[in-house]
Amino acid sequence: MLQPFEVYDQDLFDQEMIRVFARSWVWLGDTEDLQEPGDFITGRIGYQGVLVIRQEDGEVRGFLNNCRHRASGLAFEPAGHCGRSLTCPYHGWAYAIDGRLIGVPDEPRMYPDGLPHEQFGLVPIRVEVAWDKLVFGCLSHRAPSFDEWISPLAERYERYQFGKMTRFHRDLDETYPINWKAFCENSNDDYHVRFVHRRLNKARQSMDTIVRVAGRTCSGYKPHVVAVDDPSGGRTDLPDEDLRGHYADFVYPNLTPLPYATQLVLVRADPIAPDRTRLFSRLYGLDKTIAEQDEQLESLATTNKEDTDMVTELMRNLRSPFFRVGPPTTWEGRAAHVMSLVREDMATPLAPDEFTAPLEAS
């Protein structure tokens, strides 16, 4: 489980941004913002800003969101349309949407000996569009493929048909005074649910929770009291387990998906500082009215508050040199697994070509 010395250390946090986040597949957004060539989304993987753009041939490509001249970003909105090119606001360098450098103001005067444009295109990253909906990115050229990363959940996720779900009309986006690992540990703690979220007890068979861990994923299956809260939403084309409950899943390092038969909840914990984390939550559903969407959004906001209030309390006490962490219960197996993955990554040096090896075509 998470130890106090792993919470507030800035040097440790800086290393996590490289050894954990830069070597992981991170959810960035979805294809609803990438309908036409020139449509883009932006995001962050650890400290690094990234950019994903729909191409003229219909593919999506990802890049570091940095001009190659100095440190300026190129796109600043969460999503938008850039036409056929992106121009740096600092010195006006311009790039085609496929990443090629296509313009340098006053180039003959600024670079009288010439500038090799082919060496200064945007730096590419790996991108994967999953289930015809969700966009993931990875900075490492050596990390496993996305298919391998997600494989323990893949078959079940294919059944849900997320591509047919549509995004709710608003997101939840808040920053909290907590460490990202403390929140992710809480997300994978099946023991706390019936105490911290006791308002849900009448609708859940919490004592029948099933804990599963595999690779870089975890899952806590939550059976419902169907007579009180039927999670099937009228679907009959899924296995009985999927229709009679929902899952609290986790995709390492920072994504908590909660898939239901007719709804998908995503909660991403973006690390900002050792004691500051942004929670970005987005929901998708099948044929949900605005009223139904607002009801689900309010329920999630309440759940997020319950969790972050509790984790904020833990953060205060994790500063104490006298606190010693107790042994994990069987229902904290997912949390212990996630922390073992973090520690394994932190102990594994970067490959010499971790971020420079040739990228394979998707």
C-alpha cells in the first residue's frame, strides 16, 4: 500500500512523470472532437503536453504539443479545429497537420546557411483509438502496445459497444489537494465503498464484490440489487454478470472506467504536484436525456466529493512521521496491485532509446 514517504517528495514525483506516465498509455479524449481533418484535441501525459489531430486521410496522429524552435505550445484549447496548419504564437513557425515544418518567417535572413525542415517537424507520439471512441496516447516508443496494455478488459469492453454511446453534455473538472497515487489507491479500494458511499448500500450487494487483477488493469465487480437499481438499461445482449451489476475498473496509471450496460463513466487523475491532482470526469450513454445526464452527473459529483474528502483527510495524516501503514485486506488487493506496478516502473531504468526508437505503424 501507499507509504507516507511516497506522497510528498517532489523528486520522487518528478521521476514518476517520466518512469510511470511517460511509459504508459493515457486516455486523452474521444473521437467526437475529431470528426474532420484539422480537428484536434490536446492533453497532458505527466508533464508533457500532447496534441492529436485528424488527418486528411482519416487517420489520427499525435505529437508533442511543442514548437520545435522554443518551448511554446501550438494548440491551447481542449479541442478545436486548426484547418490545414498550426502556427506557433511565439515566432510564427508553421506546421502542417501531419507534423511537417512548412514555414519559418524571414527564413533566409534568420538562417542564411539554411534550415533542414525535415529535422524539425513535430515530434510524433503513439496514438490508439479504442472501441471507435476513446483516444489514448503514449510517449514511450518501447512500452507494450495498447492492445497488450488493455487486454484483460478488451473482450468485455468490445461487448459494450462504446462507439454507439454519446458524450454527456458537460464534464466534471476539479483540482484537489491530494496526491495522484492516493486517489488511485482509493479508486481501487473495494473495502471503503460501503462506508464512504453508504448512500448506495441499498442498491448494491456490496458483500458480493468480486476483485480481479491482471496485468496493468484491475476490476471490482459490483452486483446490484436489481429490484432497486437495474443496471441493464433494457439491454439483453450481454452476459448475465454484465446486466446485473457494474464494474469499477482501472487502467494503469490513472484511469478509472466504470462501465454499465448503457453508460460509461471515466474518471482520470491528472498529477499536477505531489499534493495536487486534477480529476477529469466524462460520461457517455445510450439515448440519455439531458435530465438523465444531469442526474448521473450529480451522482458522480457526489461520489467524487465523498472520495476526495476522504483522501484529503488521509493526506493530512500521511505527513506524520509517526504513521505506519496497516496490512491490506483482500478487498484492497487492487490497490496493492497498482502500487506494485508503480514501484516496478520506478525501479526500472529507461531504455536508451525509450523515446527515440522507430515508431511502428498503428
